[in-house]
Amino acid sequence: MTARLSPRLAGIVAALPLEPHLRVLEIGCGPGAAARAVAERLTTGHILAIDRSRAAIDRLIVSSGDLIASGRLSARCVALEDFVVEEDEELFDLVFAIRVGALDGRHPEAGRAALRRIAVATRPQARLFVDGGDPLRELPIPRRS
């Protein structure tokens, strides 16, 4: 099944430096259109889609049964500020967020806290992309020396 995407979302997914084996985190996934499109491009990789909205996560789960069953997609209802990698989860290689106020500059203090959460959840070489570029821009993930 191919995910139906708006031209904007299709451009964003196409711009992500995806590789079939990557572990991907989408922050603020909404009903999951981009997450499904990413999952379809993964073979041994996995995408975890998170959103603070229970209704959005429920919609994603209902419309993504095949991808969830394949092990390429999972979803969790959690706000970014409360997100932690669970004990049995590996760290992420790639993170992206579309229209997430904490990461697009609308809420700078929340953004600093969000970047700290992302740093803990990612491998040292991980990359973070947000909308607002052409079509994406990359943000540095702060690392402690």
C-alpha cells in the first residue's frame, strides 16, 4: 500500500536522507501520513511516530495495521517533553518534525528542552530535520563533550 501524501508532505519525505536500515523518529506525527510513507521505504529499519494527541495516534494505528505488523512502524502517544527511549529500544539515526512549535522556533525554551530529549534518544551521528527550509532544514543536535 502506498501512502497518500499531499505534495508538501511528499516533498518533505523525499528530502529526508532515508536509508532502508535506519531507525527513524517522527515527532508530532499527527494521523501518520508521513510516518507510513517513511515506513514503506524501510526494509530492516523502523520508524517510531509520536504525538501528544491520543486521537491522532489512534487514527495512525487504525490506518497502519500492515506496517505495524511488519515491524517497520510503531506509534506512541507522548509529548516530546516527556519522551524517553524505552529499555528495549535502540537509539535513533534520524529524527524529523513537521509543524512542531518546540522545534520550528515558535517556542525557544521548549525547543531547548526538546533538543536535550532528542540528544538522549539518538546515536552520535544522528541528524534532525524540521520543516521550514526548501523543504527541510537541518538542526544541530547538541552533544555533551
